[in-house]
Amino acid sequence: MQNNWSALVHRYMSQNIESDQHLKNPAITQTPGVVRNRSIRMKAQPPVMALLVSLWVAGMGTAVAATPLHVAYAGSMGAVMDMHLGPAFAKTHHVTYQGEGQGAYGLAHLIAAKKLRTDVFISITPGPIRVLEKAGMVSKAVPVASTAMVIAYSPKSRYANEFVAAAAGKIPWYTVLEKPGIQFGRTDPQTDPQGQNILFTFLLAQKYYHQPELAQRVLGPVENQKQIFTEASLLARLKSGQIDASSGYESAVKSLHLPFITLPDEINLSNPAMAKAWYDTVHFTMTVDGKTKTLDTQPLVFYAAVPKDAPHPKLGEAFIRFMTSKAGQAMFKETGYNNPR
């Protein structure tokens, strides 16, 4: 890169700046017009020349670019990863940060198939980590944060006032979701743990509120394509008013400053102490890779791991240590996450 810029600057100078050789030849004399023209042209050159020199300097900088840290994370973590943890680590460790957020199951399958190489993988729930364990791609995972399921809603919804009342506990939240024409959004249970967790939340809500068939009334079939959006776009659609309400992790919703309805521990999947008495009592089946599987609840904990084919494994381990440090945990807390449980 440096040599290319040097050649460009040299070429520019040789083509655009007059030679002074004729001044050394006594047989050639300058006319006033030539002097004026040369003077005028030289005055026009410095801005262009300055631009080329600045680009040349920039090119020299890229010749010794910092080591990149690549982090693949559950899509709901975009704000905390790309605006807080990633940039802070890059600054203190003199590296560049590259973040990629998608559904955690989808990322896990890409890593397992060796179609994606990353220094750190961060999953919500242990499920995607187990995919990598079975593929022999990770040997350990570290809990870094936790969260809870909530119902997020759009201030632009025609039912915004009803959602506000539900958030205040004045009316049951699920009755608002049964209003005519309401558009509810969630993620794909095939590729994203959140898509599975909202199903578990509604199955638990049926028992907790004594509302048989509540999941069917609000969500429809397990894979209801009218409600399913990518994790990266779900809350953006909510914020813009394209949908009325959606599933959400408390951490992600708080990070985007969206209003939400808090759910009781019995149904929000946040409390491991309630796993045996409540969470483990609900299941649902889904076809995965052509096979029917029964799915169980999992704790809403974020786990980080360094894949065995990581380009920079030591850097990945350092990033995990940073996330679990006092400074890293403070960033999680500031963006709506809870301590790992």
C-alpha cells in the first residue's frame, strides 16, 4: 500500500509540476507570460497535492494495521457489543473490533460447519454452545451476563395507551395482544433461542394466568411466518412502528430505550431457582433438520467461548476476561443486563 501511494505521488509530481531544467540552460530564457502561467498553475496545485500527501500518509498507516478481533454474538447483543464492550476493548488492547450479530443457533451451525471463523462466540442459553461442543469446536464456555423475557411495545402503536396500562399492572398484558388487528413480532425458533423462549413464556403464562390456549390465540402455530422476523430487524421494526409489540430480552430492549412490560419470574425464564418447579414443566415439539424434536427451557444466560479454530485465540480469551472484569460487568449493567447466574 505504501509503495502504491508513493508511486501515485511521484507520478502526480512528474506530470503536473513544471521542470526547472530550462532555467539552468542559458540558451533558453523565460518570458513574463511563462513565469505568470507557471506561478498560477503552482498556486492551484497545493490543495490537490495536500490531499495526495494525506492519502499517502493514511496508506502508510494501513500497512501496519492493528490485529482484528472478530466476535460473533447473539443478535440481541448488538448495542452492548458494538457500542460499548467491543470499542472499549479495542482501545485498551490496540486492536480493531469486528462484531457480527445473528441468531445464536444459526451462528453456531456456521461455526460448526467451519463456514465462519471467529475469535469469540457469545450465545444466549447453553443450547448453541452444545452444538459446538458436539462438533468438537469448544471445550468450555464462560457465563458473562443474564437477562429476562419481556414484552416490548411500540409507542407508535394504536394500542399504545393499552400497553402503558398493562405495563402499570392495570390490565392483563395478554388481553392487549388479543386486540383485533394487532401485529406481534418474534424471531425464528429454528435459528434463534429467543424464538423458542417466547413460546416457552406463553406456555408458562397459560398455566400461571389460567388461560388455556393463550399461546395459540396470540402466537398461532410454532412457526408462524406472519410473526417471524430476523433478530437484527425485530426491535428496529418495533421502534419504527411497523409492528405493535414483540418478544424481547430485557437487556436488548433497555439498550434501545424501548418501553416494555415486565413479566413475573414464573414466566420470564430469568430465575434458575424456578426451573424445577415451573420452567421444566413446559415443552413443545418442532421439526429440526427433518426430525421431530422436543424442546425444553434453558436459563437466559449469555455464554462466551473461544472456538478451536479461532484466528486469534489468545485475543479471544482476553476479551472474555474483559467481559467478566469489573469494567466489563459495569458496561453490561449500564445497558440493561444482569450479572451471570
